[in-house]
Amino acid sequence: MKIMHLQNNETMTEQAPDITLKPKVTPPIIKINNLNVHAGQHHILKNINLEITKNKITVLLGPSGCGKTTLLKCLNKLTDLYTELRVSGKIFIEEDDILNTQKNVPVIRQKMGLLSQLPYPLPISIFKNVAYGIKLKGVRDKKLIEYNVEKYLREVGLWNEVKDRLHNSPTSLSIGQQQRLCLARGLAVKPRIILADEPTSSLDPISSKIIENLFRKLKKNYTIILVTHILRQAVRLADNVVFMYYGEIIEQGHSKDLFKNPKTEKLREYMLEGN
Amino acid sequence: MNRRKIIEENIFKFLSGFATYSLIAILAFIIIIIFVKGFNSLSIDMVIKTPKGGYYYGGEGGVLNAIIGSLDIAFGATFIAILIGMPAALYINVHLIRYKRIQNTIRYLLDALWGIPSIVYGAFGFTLMLFFGMNASLIAGIITIALLITPIVVRTFDEVLSTIPMGLYEATLALGSTKTETAFKIMFKQGFSGFITAVLLAFGRGIGDAASVLFTAGYTDLIPLYLDEPAATLPLAIFFQLGSPIPEVRERAFAAAVILTIIILIISLTARYFSKIYSKSNLK
């Protein structure tokens, strides 16, 4: 052990100058190369090249119909459900090219939790909604399931609100609570990434604030990709921003830099209108 | 609201209300006629006895043979229709969700099958029987009725499944569920009320059809004990008795109709009861 320690130290000393010179760069969790999506003659996404940093909130910002949701659906392969969509290019998620892999689609999808515009609770009880995700991971032990249901409901701040009615239908919850339940269900499959497609668009301001605060808390453990057309929400939440317009990425960068010094006229216009 | 709009509103309210209540009135009228005409002949013997000699000329006995035959055929056919119809409806709505053209073609064909008169199914069943060298039997009746009611199960269940929002389907797949898990654990549960309606409609059509069992199940005064034995059915019992010149026998036809109506009512209520229990069990 001592020898090894010494050898390590020696190596460290030899390489030390290099380490101090290089800034610490975390490899991107998602890397998109030349992604194109066509629907018939319509070119929905045009040559998308993008890197998503781990444990950050990346906001896909842009007007409605600019291809934000399609980009999000490419990531978890929900585009497969639409025959009219032709997807080409490469999407690497943790070095795995999901568009050209032999891997099982459900396995790829479990790397990402999806939160859509409207909450879609499953037609089973509140408890079973979260347990469904846990069981998909192969957990069968009843106590472990119960423990995890509570854990994920606590993680989204819903436990105290539902602990006395776990076996009620989720339709008895408010829309905001249903959205958090869907988030808990998504977290239960242990994803690394959360895909959020305008998750607050149907919520009241208080519920929206709860979801936004949750995202701030969750980014410690998850990478969050948030689709929104609300500029203020992007300013509040984003670490990185990708501004899209008619299927193209117009500008991308760190939130503070991008909003302080927009380089393109389109983003400037969007910011002007958004304010 | 101006005067014209008020008049328009009242006219349409009256017309739609009239349509609804007249439908209920016709239904009530049918039930009342059946009960009034059949009440005198309705006795416990009708449901616990098989026809004795000369029954169709006013002799003693009952229609237990037809009650058992009808229940056997309707339950058997509904069971087969569920076995084929439920996965078919789920397949159309889960696996074929990307292929709208194929979905629509299948739906069109099933609608055409639904519209075929039952006598044609009867003739088809009869041809099949001859091909396989079978006699008129319980199994031939079950298969023919199953052919008749399977399109009903598929299309009724399919109609409800097709209204399930795409978002729920996407949300389930996004969790990493397979299509089979999505179909049976989520879509089936979401469309369960439609499934029960489909089964009840199919059962009602199956137990009430006379034309398709005329050649295939045959008719007998005995209770069928095996699948290869002929079986009597209530609609045919009504048909035969209604054609009798003896008023007493004609009254018995109405009594048999009362029994058929009560059976459908009991099955419907029981199915709804169990459907509620099932829905509640999903919440526990």
C-alpha cells in the first residue's frame, strides 16, 4: 500500500503542472450532432448541434412551433410514435448513440423522466402511480416499494399533502399536485435526466413556483432540460439557454451572458417582446 | 339573448328532450307489453322445468332447456369474443398507433362485419358445420354467436380506447414501459368502462339473437350436457311459441321474453357491480 501510495504521489508530482493549467471540464451528458427532423416536406429541426451539461438546467427557449418539443421528443425517442417524422443525425446520451443503438428503447427512455404540459396521472391510485415506476425497475419487495413511494413523494414535496389519501384516485388532486405526482413517478425510475415540456403552462402561479423551486433543488442530482416560451421563467431558472427559431438554434450559451448580451437580432426581439 | 335566440333555444331543447323521452317511453312500452301479456303464464315451473310432451300445444313444462341453452351459448360466445376482441382492440390502439391508415382500414372492416345480418352468420356457421361434418350443437352455436359479437366487442372497446389522450400513452412509454405493459396495465384500465359496455352489448346481442342459432345450435327439449349436443335458446323458444295458434302458448312466448329481459338485466347489473369493485381495487 505504501509503495502504491508513493508511486501515486510521484505520478501526481510529475503531472501536477498539467492539472493546474487545465480548467475542470465536465463531459456533456447529452451530445447532439447534425440532428435533422423532417415531416414530409416540412423541415422541423435543422442541423441541430448541441451539448447538454450535467446537473444544470438547460432551457430550450423560443416561440411556439419552433421545434422545442420535437427536439425534446427526439431525446427519449417518442418521435418513434409518429410515422410522418424522419429523424437523422446522432444523439449521444452518456456516449450511447440512441438513434443508432441496438439497445432496448424502454432502457433508453428510463434514463429520462418526462414531465409534459398537462399532467397525465395513470388510472390507478396515487400510491400505485409512484409504485408503477419503482416496479418497472424490477423492485418487488413490498416494504421497499412503500419506502420508495414515500421517498419520492417527499422529494417532490407532496408527501404531507397526500399521505392520508394515498389510495385515492389522482384525479382528486389539484393540477399542480398531479404535476408533482407525475414528477415523483418519473423520478421513481431513477433517471439521470428530466425532460420538462412547458410543465407549468397549465398551472397557477403558486404551483408554478413550487415546480420551479423543485427544479432548482433537483438539479443537484439530475440534469434538467426545460422547454419554455416564457422568457421570465428562463431567466429565473436557466443555467444554460438554447434559443430556437423555426427549427434552428439561433444562439446558445450561459444564461447570464446570453441574456445580458444577445448577439442576434431575433433573440433581442424575443427578449423585448417577452419583457 | 335576443328573441330569435330564445325561440331557437326552446325549440331545440324541446326536440332533443322529446327524442330522449320518447325513446325511454318506447322502451318502457315494450317492457310493459311483455310483462302484461306474459304475466299470467309466468310461473316458477317456467324456469325450473323443461317442456313435457305436448308443451307446444298447451301441455305442462317450462323453458329451462332454452334458459340453460341461451346462457351456455351467450357466456361461451362472450368468453371467446373477449379472448379475441380485447387484445385486438388493444393492438389497434397500442401497436398500430403509428399506422393510421391500417387502423382505419381495420375499423372499416370491423364496422362492415358488425353490419352483416345475423342470418348470414347463421348460414356461414352452417356451412362451417357441414365442412367439419358437425351436427347442430352447442359448440356450433357458440362459435357462430362468437363470430357475430366479436366485432361488437372490438369496435366498442376500440372507440373508448381511441379517446384516451396521446399524452397518457406517451407518459407511460416515457417511463420505460413496454407496449404490452402500456396496453394491459394502463390502456385497459383507462378504458375499462368501455370494455364493460362492449361486453354487455355483445352479451345482449348474443343472448337475444335467433337467426344465427336457428341452423347452428338447433333446438331440443333437453338440457344440453355436452358441447356436441343441440341446444335450445330463448329467442327460438319465443319464436316457436309465438307462431302457435293456441293463445295460451302465445302467452308463454311473452313469459319467455320476460325471462330473457330479466336475465339481461341481472347480467348487466352484476357486470356493472363487479366493474365498480374492479375500479376500486385499482385504487388500493
